[in-house]
Amino acid sequence: MVLTPMGVAVLALCRDMAGSVMAMPLHAAAAAGRVEGTLRLCMIPDVAVPAVDEAIMQFNSAYPAVSLHIDIAPWRQTIEAVERGDADIGITCDDIRRQSLRYVTIGQEAQQLYCVDKAPLLARLAAAELGVAGEEKRFAPRYFTGESFILTGGDEPRELRDLRAVTGWARVCPGRWIH
């Protein structure tokens, strides 16, 4: 089925009318000095930046008539959701700054390694912490060479992937990344 030229013209008018009707509550609220609607936030899981929690609480206090819809997604999907317009705001890392997006730094997260008490790595790190004269207390990449780490693989930021390549921490096994 194909619309006639008259049908195309009427469809365009109907879309405009539907958009106007849907915008009425927003215009009415704005005229009354009230902000309402839905803010769509897409973010990576486990964001450990106190500024995010504080910003969400302050926004909720300032705009109680705005509902907050939060989607959790991997970092690339978060960026794509903002670019497509499926999310108003994204909270994530990014490996390449995109011209289509505005970036605001909200904090930093520390990445940590965890291991069991009996792990050989823990004994080596404890010995290394005693220190060599002039060496920093932070652990150099050489301490982790040969250790196995499971990472997300395709969803890791470029900086982490590049660091693994430089330090020799990575090799690909079928079905998963071993680092």
C-alpha cells in the first residue's frame, strides 16, 4: 500500500498535530513555572562516584515532577543510546571523544585487583611492597606478568586494551579473554 500525494500531505499534518498534542502538558507546565516529564539516563553498572548519587538526589529535590528513567548498559551501548536520542544523559567512560556529544568529567574511579589470601601473586606483591631503594610503592606492571585475569573483552576501553598490549598482559583464549 502506498500513500497518494494527498495522503502524504494529510499524514504530515497529522504527525504535526500529534506532536503538538503530546507537547501540551510540557508547555502548560512551563507556563506555570513547573518542570515535568521524564529524564532518560543510561549508565554503566556500579558507578562508584559520589557526585553521581548527589546529583541525582539534588535533581530530584529541585524537580520533583520529573520522573527519572535509568537504563543500565555496557559503556558502548550507553554512548550509542545518547547518540540515537534514546537517552538524554549517559554516564560512562569513552575511548574516543565524539563531536556529536558534550562531555563533562564527574569524577574518577579506582580500579583494584582482588585475590585470595593464598594466591602466589599476593606473596610476591607483599615482598615487593617491602621495596627496592628508590622504587615507588605502586606496583609496576612487571609484577602482574603471567597472571590470569578475566576481563570483559570487547567492552573494555581503548586505554585499558592499549595498556594490556604494551605490558604484554593479554592473550585471547577461545570464548573469553585471559589477561
